[in-house]
Amino acid sequence: MKLTRKNFLRLAVGGAIAACSGALTRTVRGQGLVGTQPQTDDGVRFGMVIDLQKCRREAGCSLCRQACHQAHNVPEIPDPQHAVKWIWNEPAAKVFPAAGESFSARTLPEQLPILCNHCQHPACVRVCPTQATWKRGDGVVMMDYHRCIGCRYCMAACPYGSRSFNFEDPRPYLLKPNPDFPTRTIGVVEKCNFCEERLAAGKGPACAAACPQGALVFGDLSDSASAPRQLLEGRFAIQRRPELGCGPSIFYLV
Amino acid sequence: MLDKALVGNRSYWGWLLCLLVLIAVGGLCYLRQLQEGLGITGLSRDVSWGLYIGQFTFFVGVAASAVMVVLPYYLHDVKAFGKITLLGEFLAVAAVVMCMLFILVDMGQPSRVLNVLLHPTPHSLMFWDMLSLSGYLLINLVAGWVMLQTEATGLPAPGWIKPLVLLSIPWAISIHTVTAFLYSGLAGRSLWFTAVLAPRFLASAFASGPALLILLCLLLRRCTSFDAGREAIGKLATIVTYALAANLFLLGVELFTAFYSGMPEHLESFTLLFSGGGLAPLMWLALAAALAAFAILLVPRWRGNEKLLATAAIMIFGSLWAEKGIGLIVGGFDPSPLGRVSAYTPTFPEVAIVAAIWATGALLVTLCYKILVAVRAAD
């Protein structure tokens, strides 16, 4: 073939298309089209069991929330619509709406703590266009505040309302900043990180450590000898909206 | 050819000046949003998408609707559309640019937008939306511009232009399908979690886009020497009639499933949308306007009357704008995953930013159409 300008352009365009499609197939193959990574690369699935018989024996208790929000520089924003929350209390009827109409004796407390469910098939991870939120091999759903573009698709996708967006600069609302944990800027999404910084140091989550009743039990759900699994074996537990297929790793013992 | 946009009478320049003022006001508001964050909008942790994303969704439909003039002309040889295919393509260009701007202003960290390309994520529909929208912009820009140039120079069109225009047909369907998939793939949002969302999006797009095109044709005839012709406008009106019928049918299908099954989740969002929530008056108004416009369009004698047709087109555009650009997106967040119903009221800066993007779209349409009319007048 003679190398005319036309042929040269043809080759260049053809080469570019081939390179692009190659790169695309690689990424598609590498990540799975619907976000179906192997669940637990390292055979661990961290989760938590919340014992509702122990939780909130003291009315109005929010020690877990205080410990978490202090440790992670979560701002106290007065406007409830701009609030940032990692773990907090909600009315049980709102958390488990399906359990609402029942003639049996009340089995759920008025209020119960909720946090990110660190799902097995997290909808937020599936929709995030930049992989700023991703699932670790041990099941912890992570968040990169420096990669997040603030599109809030994860907030639309999360069926649990576990994600918060920084509508305002959070720093003026920090009462006692913790120098060991990063603060955030406007325009990024954040949520509970299962205390990955404490897990790395061999400690359990701050909320569990702060509960005087020991109502929050953290551990490896794939290990039948772990504390949460032992609890789950003996009692009836519920998850939030399991029918959606996300596979929440937070269980509530009734 | 661009120089043709620089010649105009007083009202032309006055119109451009109005648009530029709107863009400047919105631009200043956007600077404030960059500084202070999205907290200056009416968005909240419960209603985390609002006017910006709603407008984005609606204008993807307007962009896709260019296919409704391109397809009949290129596949069915409908000669009447020969004069207006370029109008459709340039409208698509302006609409896609608006969509991209709406996405950009909605971002919390717009400076990181290229992360979407830096970390390509095929399991996110947002990634596909970005690809399909930019591809569609490119196709229409190139096709529109090259066709206009062939008209100006009188030379035959290059051979590759027809395959490109034909490619734009499935591409147009894809942009709005992918946009619907952004929503209908979310299991936790019952208003959006319906397989009929993508077809419904297409139906409302093919009604609202051609309705806008009818209005633009009538406007061009009044303000310039360009006349699309009665036949083209009449055919557009027929397309709008069928598309609107399909859209109303699909809405009815949705309502049947929700209300007959009585499933609380599906019931709740529709009940809130049409009776409980703050959007209810707007939704009823939109529905009434759509039904009234449909009645006008159904009668051939009324449809043929240009005053009535223009009224119907305005009603349809407004109705579908309210239904899709506001009701569907904002309504999808009610109730929140924790059962809360929050009022969403756009703030002044938010509305000013939206107005600036509308003005940008109008500016692009004006400039493109101005060049087109000048080229045709020179023949």
C-alpha cells in the first residue's frame, strides 16, 4: 500500500480505534460489568451485630455517635438538611417500615442506631463513576474524599440514606478537631468507614468501644467462631431491606 | 461562515445582549456556588438532586428528538423535512451543550470532572452517559456543519456524511436510554425503578423536542426569511401527536401498576407526587395541559390552525418540562430512605444558574440558525 496522506490517516484512525477498544475491553473485563467483584478476596467479611435488647437502655443515649463523630471530624451542622452523619439514631418505624403494623408486643425500641451497612453488593460502589467509593477485600466500603467529584449518584443509589454530602464547608463546625483524621472540604460525599484507621491498628470500631452495654459487636462474619456469628446463631436478627439484594453487613438482634 | 452571525439588525443584537446579561448573572451566581458550595441551592441530604439534574434529563430528551426529523428524511425520504433537518441537528447540539453544563454545575468538585475519564468505570451508567453524550455532540456538530458548508459552497456533500447521519439515529435513542438507566437501575428508588422508564423518556422526548421545533419554525418565519413550509410543520405536529399519546399511555400504565397492586412503596411516591407533596399542583397542571393539548392535536382542523398548534406546542413543552424536568427527578427522592418527605424549593442563585444555561442554549440556537438562514438567503 502506498503511504499517501489518505492512507496514513486511515491507519492512524484505525490504530486509535483499536487501542481504545482494547483499553475498554480490558477495563470491562477487569471490573465486571455490574460490579461483581469477588466478595471477600481475603476470606474476611467485616460486619456488626447490634443487640437491640442492650442498645439504648438509657433513654437518649448517643455515646456511639459522639465517639464516632469526634474520632472522624464529623461536623455538627445545625441545619438538618445539610447535616453530615456517620452513625446516628432514627425511629425504629422508619428504619424497619415493614415491621410497622403488627399486633404482637413491641419488639423494637423507639429509636435505634443506623450507619453504613457495608453491603456485600453495594449500590453506591456500582454507580460511582470514578471508583471514589469502593469495596475492600474484607468487605469495608471505603470512600476517597480526594477522588470524589461530588455528583451524588451514590446518594441517589444508597437505599439506606447512609451517605452525606458536604453542602457547606465542614471545618467551622468542628468543635474539637481530631488531628489524626482528615477533615473534609465542600462538595464531597462521606460516610462511616467502619473505622478502617482503627482496624489497621488492630482495634475495633470506635462506636462499639464507646457503648457501655456492649450492644455493638463487630467482627468477621465469615468466621463462624467470631463474636457476631456466635450472637447470630442464638437469636433472631433482621437486616435493613434485604429484599433489595445489597446484602447489608449490619444485623439487628431483636 | 461564522462571520454571517456577526451581521444583524437591532433586534438581533438586542436579543443577544439579553442572553449575555442572563449568562453573566448566572455566571456570578455560579462563582458564589463554587466558593460556598451547593449549600446555596435548595438541595439537601434527602433531595440531593434537583433542578440541575432535572433540566439535564429533560434536555437530553430535546437533544435526542433531532432523530424525529433526521429519521423520516434519511430513511423514508420525507422531502418536506429536507429544509429542517439542520434545524433539528443544531437544536441537538445546543441541547447537549446545555446537558453538559447542567451536569457540571451540579458537581460538588467540578475541577475533578476528568476523573471520570482518568478512572473509567464501565459499571457506572454515568460513564456511559458521558461517552454517549459527547459522541452525540460530535456527530451532530460535524454533520450539521458539513451539511451547512455544502449548502453554502454548492459542492456535493462528502461520501462519509450519510453514514454519519445514519449513525446519529441509533445514537439518539441510546443517549436517552442511557439517561433513563441512570435512574431505573436504582433498586431503592421506587418511582424510578421501572422498566418502562426508558420508553417513557423516549416518548416524552419525541413529543417535547418536535413541539419546540414547531415553535422555532413559526418563530423563524415571523422573524426571518426562512419558511419551513406548512407540510413540514404539519408532519411535525403528527409526530408530536403520536409521541404524546404514547407518553400519556405509558404514564397510565405506571399509575395502573402502582394503584392496582397497592404496593406501599410504589403507591407512596405517586401519591406524594399527585396529592401529598408540594409538587402536586404543578403535576396536576402539567397533566391538564398535556390532555388539553392532546385534544387540540387530535382534531385535524384544530391541528392545522397554526395559532392553536402553537398554543398546543407551548402547553406540551411546558407540561413535559414540569413532568420530567421537575416532578420525576425531585419526586424520586420522596419519601427518603428513612421515610422523610422534604420540601425542595430552588433558591435564587440556583434559578439564575439554570437561566444562564438556558440562555447559553438559546444563544447557540440563535447563532446556528442565524448562519443557516443567511446561507439559505444567499442561494
